[in-house]
Amino acid sequence: MKKCWLRRLLWMVLVLPMTGCGEAPDARVVQIAMESADRQAQQNQQMAELQEQVAAGAKQLVQADSQARQELAELQRELRSDQAEIGRQLDALNSERRQIAKDRYWDSILGPSIYAGAGILACLLPLLLCGWLLLATRDKQDTDEALAELLVEELITDRPLLLPPRQPVPLLEPPSLAPSRSPPGSDLEDPSNSA
């Protein structure tokens, strides 16, 4: 602002001596200088108002920037807390997934193993029972001898008590050259009756 007044003063000082000492031209120069000074004062007034508006706008801009930064910082804190929560949930999900995979692994091994073990046990039980029976009967020599004697008697006698009675079985005859054949039930008959 001081520069503006200095310029005006300099212009006035330069313009006044050039105009001379006459009343008519001097009044005109004074009037032009006054108008120029008034315009300059109005421009200065407008510049001051404009600077005040710029300062107010700058202040509002700084306040808005500060508020935006605070909001951004708050959003970043919320984002970090959300990310931390998501991280915890992801860790829990991965832990649960690993546990399920471990359970599936052992289920896939134990299920067929149990079925195979039950099948092997079912196959071994009759063999174990037979082995036990053989060992139990081996210790009783008297019963083995008595059983062997009973079986021999049953096989030798004509009329066994425990075994079904023997039926006479015909001896095989040499095939005859004749084409006649006997019916299938006729070979049970006594060969002495057919001759």
C-alpha cells in the first residue's frame, strides 16, 4: 500500500511542474489527479476487500483440510481395526480348516482300518476256535482212544448204531456189446436177479 502512495506522489510531482502555472490547465490537471487518486483509493479498497475474502477463504480451506485430515485419520483407525478383526477371523478360520483336515485324515485312515480289523477277526475266530478245540481234545487221550474204537466198531459191524446202515453196492460190470441199456434206477437191483 505504501508503494501505491509513493507512486501517486511521484506522478503528481512529475505532472504538476509540466503543466505550468496557468489556471485553466492547472485546474484540469488537479481534477485529473484527483480522479486518479479516487480511482486508486477505490482500487485499493477493492484490493483490501479481496484480500480479506482470500484470507477468509484460505482460513476456511485450512479448516476444511484439517477436518478432512481428522476424518481420514479416523477412517484409517477404523480400517486398521477392521483389518485386525478380519485377520483374527481369518486365523480362526484357518485353524478350523486345519482341524477339519486333520479329522478327515484320521477318519479316512481309521474307518477302513476298523473294517479290515473286524474282517480279519471274523476270519480268525473260527480258526482260533478250531485250534482251541484241537488243543482241548489233545489233552484227553482216553476220549480219543474211545472215540477211535467206537468208530472202528461202527465201520466193521453189519448193523451200526450211529452210522446209517450199509446198502449193497453192485460191482461194475464190463460194458456189453449189446446196445440195450438198463434204466438209470435199475443198477440198484441185485445183479443175481437179473441173470
